[in-house]
Amino acid sequence: MNATSADTAPGTAPDPGRIVLLTTSHRVAPGLLSWPAWQALRTADRVLCADGAHPQLPYLREAGIRVDEAAPTAEELVAACFGGHTVVVVATGEGDPALTDGLARLAGSGRVPMPELELLPASYDLPGARLLDLVQVMDRIRVECPWSSQRTHEGLAKYAIEEAYELVEAIEDGDRDELREELGDVLLQVVFHARIAEEDPDAPFSVDDVAGAIVTKLIHRHPHVFGDETAHTPEEVREHWLRTKAAEKQRTSVTEGVPLGQPGLALAAKLASRVRTAGLPVPLPSGEGVGYELLALAARAEAEGTDPEAALRAAARAYRDAILAAEGLGGADHGAD
């Protein structure tokens, strides 16, 4: 102990002391602790840690905190606090469940006076911190998994399309649990492709480069948020976006950047949107057949503010429900094959 037993007035029970269970996040750089945590560490009679390789230990010792590498039982820890002492336990990554369970059993037994027990988070995860876990998991999978280690951008492309469609379906179904899962699957595609890109011999980039590029783009295209311009309506925001995008891309044609491989109705609507936004006097081509009729319908829907792909999907789902009802299967859960 660093301190002697606390004075006890005659006829009073000894002070049972205090236990501080200090938790830290592995997603925050070691040594970046909260002020209450540093206060608890500096004023403690003893600081314990069961993990000699805990990433916080070098920084605590550099700050002059003596840390004993010890894994006391609940009984030993309670005894160490007896007399008014404060013991700080730097929790391991697993959270020391054996110790906390033992303390709970002692408290429930009523056999011994229990120290004050405080759970003190020394560092907190920032929003988005679990993305660091995803990057680490993906890195290990890329190295150790026989299937994932062989994937290429080209080989994964189809999965990005599939996952995007499944995300859209979850949104349209209104299933919150499914939505969360499908967002994760889409995010996986981004992280997977970024991990593969790190290995390119000529032009490697990482997930940090991907995130940095989109952050730069978002800031540049939102001068009304990060700059001096103002926008009070969604229409004004769209004008800012289109203006800054045009300056960035410097395209020679409004058709540049429109992927021709997307579904037909979406392609037609995108082209119609580009023409309308640019104010180009381009009439729809005339011709025979259902293709030209669909083109005209898609252009009309876009001009009216309707997504023709979503509208057709909604109609098709109603058609699917009618088919199930005709088969006597209405209400049954029938997914895609």
C-alpha cells in the first residue's frame, strides 16, 4: 500500500474503503484518459492491473503512476481496501468478469462490509468508433481467409449490386432490423474493396483515402454549411451542389458519369434529369415499340418528381401479392429464390 490505514474513531466501524474499476476503450489511443480517471489514478493508494501487456501501462508509468501487475480475488481486493483505502483496478479488455462476479457474490452474502464500488470509464468511444473494428476484422480476413484473400474488384462487383438491391428492398419493406443488416452488408463492400485496393502495385489507396476523399467532397459541395454561402431551401442546396459539381467535373457532355449498365428505367430517368437540369432542347426520340413508350413514361415520371424504378417496383410487388392471393398463399413469407 502507498498509504497507512485511515484513522478510526473509537467505537466506530473501520472504513471499508473504495474500489474503482477503470475501463478504457481500445479504439482510443492509449494515454488519452478523462480527467476524473487521472484524478482517481493519482489519488489511489494502489493501482492494479491483471494484464502486464495492457496498452495503458507504459503511459501510466510514464506519468508517474505505480501499477502493480496483479489479479487479486474479490476477497483479497476487499481486504486491500479495508481501513479506508482506495484501490483502482485497470480493467483488461475482457472486463475482469471473474473479479466483478466475485465482488457481486460477496456483496450478496452480507458476510463482510463492502467497499464503495465505482465503475469509471476512462475513455469513451467516439461516434463511428466501431468502424475501426470493421477495418481490423477485414484486414485479418483478407490475410487469413482462403476465399477472401483471393477476391478482386472485378470478382466482387456483382455483390455490390446485389447488396444495394437488398438494401432498397429493406427500405421499401420498412423492416428496421433488416435495414440495419443490409446497411452493414453494403458497408462491407466498401471496406472490402478498399482493403483490396491497398495491395495494388501501381496506385494503392486505403479506406482512409476513401473516407478522406468523400469528406473533402462533402465539405466542398456544402458551402452553405462549411463556408460563407447560404441556403434556406432544398432547392437552393441542390443549386449549390450542381454548381460545385459542374466546376469539379468540367464535363463536356451532360451524359458523362451516367452509368449505362444501370436498369433501363433508371437510366432513362437519369438522362432526362440531366437534359432538364441543363435546359437542353432535346426532344425524346420517336420510334416504334415498347422501348420508346417506356422511355417516354420514364421521362414523364422524372419531370413529375417520381422515381420510375421505385414506382414500377411498387406496382410489381402489388402484382406479386395478387399472384400469391390467387394461389391461396396470401400473407405467406415468400422471398426471392
